[in-house]
Amino acid sequence: MHATDAVQSAKRGIDVCNACRYCEGYCAVFPTMMLQRSFTDTDMAYLANLCHNCNGCYHACQFAPPHPYGINLPRDFAEIRLESYAEYSFPKVLGRAFNRNGLTMLALVGVSLAFVLLGMLLFVPHDILFSAQTGPGAFYRIVSWGVMSLFVGASLGWSVIALSMAARNFWHDTASPLTKAISQSAIRTALKDIATLRYLGGTDGGGCNDIDASFSQTRRHFHHALMYGFLLCLASTSVATLMHHFLGWEAPYSWYSLPVVLGTIGGIGMVIGCIGLIWVKIATDPAPVARRVLGADYALLILLALVAKTGLLLLLFRATPIMGTLLALHLGSVLALFIALPYGKFVHGILRGAALLKSAVEREGREVVGG
């Protein structure tokens, strides 16, 4: 990480926080920062990704604006997180996509949709594309399994590689003597914190300041709907792949089949989560918000909602003449999502997960040393 304005502002704020210590029990950030007296630029990247942007410290801080100190850690950390996404991206040259992430994602979606629609119009007979297709293999009469797997699988595979490298770069850059050995108990602690979104629960489980100074679990619930909805959709696709390759059962599957049930619940969860999180961002107190990062936030939520909505519409109208058009829209949005994963807000989940694991390892290490 480099000494940007946000990094310098956060360092100044942390010096005040370490002297005050009022927010010591608010989240994982404050106990971590209070173990040090000085901080490097890399420390700022670690703390920023450990922060869940619950805004609790801002509303509790006696030195927040309009105080002359103007301490605003949620805003500073949000800007540092965006900078860290670009810093640890792979390849690094593509990190520039984070500079204007909203416009970049919009352009990518447009190109992906145009690519798929144009490809279908050029290579799929129109009497098949615009007529009802039913029975086993209906989807593959429009786009073959091989072509579908090639483009979607290649884009997803690249995203997995790029995200893994981003996590590796982050871990290597923020490494400390305590992170040389990772125990199973530390992994379990980190996974539990991720699965429960523990630090969106606020102090003592009372909630975060999602909208204003009052406490709420709203963002946590919407985030859970989106996260688990996304995982259910991935599970649906995985089960369908196994059924296709190992059982020889071709889609579309019945309404009561496991892939359809998982995909339907997951898609509805994603739509609810995306709409809810967009509403929270619009309604929230703008004071602790870093406006520079909103483009990336909205872009990912809109893209995820597009994937979920087109998937649900495709399920509802799969036996009608508009199935081909809906399939093109869904495949185009999925392709855009998988290409964008390492270069959009989605990367926050990877780096935050790595930060939570680092925090769990360090806590365990300090307990051993202290004991």
C-alpha cells in the first residue's frame, strides 16, 4: 500500500483512537490496532479490510465531525479498501478498473450482453431461437453445453485464479510473525465470523448503525440473503452439472428437482438482498460514507440482481418463445459477473475473509505468548 490521503487520515485518526479507547469492544479493528503504537501503510490495508463499515465508531466518537479533529474512520477505511483492491489485484495492471468501477462494470455488462445476443442471432437459426423449446435438452438446442461451458467456465476459472492471487498478495504483504502458522481452530473461528457476519451484528449483538445513530440488524440480514442466495445458486449449478455429466439427465429439470429448488430460493434471496442493500445505501446517513466507492457498490449489486432476475425469469418462461432471448440475457449477465469478480466490489469478500483469518491467527498467537 502507498501513503495516500486516506491512509494518512486513517493513521491520524487511529492515533486519537488509541488514546481514547472508547470503541475498544466495538469490532475486531480496535483490539487489533490497540496492540500497536505505530502503523505502516500496509497495516492500514489490513485494518481497513478487517472493518465491516458498521459505522458504530463514527456515531459513538466524540471527535467525529463537526469536532475540529474530524475523525471519520468508516470513510477513510472505505477509501483504503478500494485502494487495496487495486493494489492487490492480479494482474496489477487491471487494478485500474477500480478507478471508475461503476462505469467499467456498466460497459462490461453492455459488451457481454451484446456479445451473447449477437452470437445467438448469427449462429442460432431464428426458427429455433424465437420458438418454444421443451423437453430434455431444450436449452442446448439454442446454445450447446460445450459452448456454454467454454465461455462461462473459462471466465469463472480465470476469476478464481485472479481472486486467489489477490488473497495471496494481500496475505503476503500483511504477514506478521504470528501468521506463519495457521491452526485449524483459527480457520474455524474465521469461517464462523464470515458465515455469521459477526461484525455486522454490532456491539454485543445489538446491531450496526445502518441508517443513522440507532442500532439495527438490517444490513446484516440483507447481506445474509445475498450471500447465501449466491451460494445456493452456485450449488444449484453444481448439482445440475453432476446430474448432466454423471446421470445423463439434461436440463430443463422439473420444478421439484434439487437444482431448480436451490436456484429458485437462491435467486429470490439474491434479489431481496440486492434491493435491500441498495435501499440501505440510499437511506443511510451520508456523513461516514466515502462517495468515491459508491460506484463499485452499486455496480456489483445491480449486476448480481440482473443475474438473479434473468435467471428467475428464464425459469418462469422456459417453455415459451421468449426463452431464447431470456437465455441470452442470463448468459450475458453471468459472463459479465464472472469476468468482473476480481475487478469489482466482490473482491472485498475475499480480502475481508483473509483479514478475519489473520485476526484469528494473531489473537490465538497472542494468547499462547501471553499464557
